[in-house]
Amino acid sequence: MEKRVTFSSTTIGALFAAPMMLLVFVFFYWPSGQALYWAFTLEQAWGGGNRWVGFRNFAELLRDPVYWDSVARSLVFGFASTGLAMGIALLLALFTDRELRGSRVYRTVFVWPYAIAAPALGLAFRFILAPEAGLLAFINKTWPGLWNPALDGTDAMIAVIVTFAWKYIGYNFIFFLSALQGIPRSQIEAAAMDGSGPWRRMLDIQLPLLTPTLFFLLIINITESFQDSFGIVDIMTSGGPARATELMVYKIYFDGFKGLDYSGAAAQSIILMILVVMLTIVQFRFIERRVHYK
């Protein structure tokens, strides 16, 4: 007869849960409460505490065209990096799932980029994409001035998008490969015997069965693009040139810690949270309809 350990008192269970609850309170609930407090108050010019101003901080933000530019840039960055990371990861997973030569090595190597910290990744790509000494330096030798992220805002945004997407290709690859290997081989073999080529099998069989994984990764990638892009932007461009890569999450840091506008930064963090929640709701409301779970 199997023996199971039981606790006769809730005290022991509470003691086990206490460290985790303390961490959640210190690193989540307490900062969230402080952000709400600062978002609806304004610090006195010469000290003396904060003054309640209601929605004044939010109203000033919504009237600021610079802030709306950061929102637009964040949306472009989020959708572009998500599409690039998921598209390349899906292509790599499809090739690896076919058991090409060296596929076991590919499975290991493709996962490594996700383990790299964002600041380290940004520093590496800052040198890789440098116009004077990086891998793309030969472009400037052929066409002088064609690639210069330090001066051209479009080039800087492309560099940041490529860097962020490269980090998440490995993450998406893991899920895509697992989902592909969960598809019964009998279905793929039956389609091949009926004369369907690899492209037709992918469109008619594999992609419809991958829709739950596609939907999950779409939500994760878009959410992370609004939250996890700070380290890459800070190291590579610092929001420049001329605010061309100043995303919402970086503007929160810049206004709060460099501009010392804590109330405005807190209001921006609330708006960022609301935007991410709204995007998630829209995806569940409209995109999930096309997901095939069976």
C-alpha cells in the first residue's frame, strides 16, 4: 500500500508558502501599488509629499504627440519582431522535423539564443551591425552611407527588430518543433502517398494542426515585445537617433529615472499595461476563432 505524507496542520503549509508570497508581494504587489499611487498624484515642487491630481497625468500624456509616437513605434516593433521571429522559427522547425542531416545539432544550437540576456545580446549586435566595422560594413564600402543605425532612424529600428527577433527565434522553435512532432506520422505519410508534396502537406495538414501553438506564441511574443525590449534598446540605441527607437517601455525608464518625472512614468506604465491587456483580449476575441484544437 502506497504511503503518502500528509500535514495535520495548516501551519506547516503556510510556512512553505510564506517565502513565495513574500517575494510576490515585494516584487509585484508593492511596486504595482506604488505605480498606482504615483500615477494619480504629483510630487510637490519643493518636497512636502504628493498631491492628488486624479487623471491629470493621463490627460497630459494623451495630449502629448511625442508619447503617441512612442506608442506607434512600439506597435510597429511588436508586430514586426513577432512576425520575423515566428516566421523564421516555423521554417527552421519544419526543416528540422524532416530529420535532415545534422538535425540533432540544429535542435540544440537553435535554442541557445534565448538563454542570452538582453543587454549582452544588444551589445553583441551593436558591434555586429556597426556600419564601420560590423558584418554589414561591406555595404557601406559599396554604397557609402546606405546603412548607418547611428544616424538613420529607420536603420536603427531595423537593427533593434532584428536583434529582438533573433533572441526569440529559439524560444518559438522549441514549441513549433514539439507541436510538429506531435502530429501523427500516419497522416503525413498518407498525404504523401496520395501525391501531396511538402508544400501542400504543410498548408493542408501541418499548419491547421499548429494553430493552437501559433496562437499561444503570438500572444507571448507580442506581450514580450512590449516588456522585454528595454535592455536591447538601451544598449544599442538609447532610444535614438532622434527618438526613432524610443519605445514605450524605454520612455517610461527615460522619463522616470532620467527626467525624474515619476508621476508621468507611472501613468505611462499603467497605459502600457492596459494596452497589452487590450491586445491580448483582441487576439482571444478574433484570432482564436481560427484555432483548431481538434
